[in-house]
Amino acid sequence: QVQLVESGGGLVQPGGSLRLSCATSGFTFGLYGLRWYRQAPGKERELVAGIGSGGGSTNYADSVKGRFTISRDNAKSTVYLQMNSLKSEDTAVYYCYGRVYSGDGYYDYWGQGTQVTVSS
């Protein structure tokens, strides 16, 4: 059973930092790229960052380039999102996502989300 479980969200002041974690299970972690998305109130879910299966390929939304860093630890089956210089507009629920082959095809898997609130 594929599972993605986020943690690390919370309340932080503008300019502060947080590190989100997404612990996974139920699939061969090292074979798949993974992504972080976020959804702010009243807005559509948007892609924040993605990382390839080996960790050498990453991509970011323009709004977070230079501030956020995605990484992965294949030994721990965990993907991370280091968020620095946080702004109020980064406030959202952050989700971990993976498209994984399971049984008879590829399926989309999401974590339950973790709330990030940037406020003074």
C-alpha cells in the first residue's frame, strides 16, 4: 500500500525557515521522481518543486527559486523541502505527490498535507 506522509509544517514569521518531510512507503522509492505542491485558500493547487529519482534533477516554481530546496534520501525513502526566506504568500497546505506504478498501472498518490503559515 503506497503511503506518503508529510510533516514539518507550522507557524513561522516572515523571513524564517521550515523543513518539510515526506516519508513514503509501499513502493520502490528510488525508482520515482516526487513533487511538492501547495494550495492556498481560494486558490488552485500549484507545483512548488520536483526531484528526479536519482536526486540530480530538480525544478522549481519561479516564485520559490532561490529560496526553496528539494532533496531526497533514498535510504530513508523520504523527500524534503527546505524553505528559507519565507513570505506571507507562501502560506498554504503543502502536499507531497508521486505517480507510482502499482498493480496494473500508474496511479497518482498524495499525502494528507501539512499546513504552513507565515505570519508575524
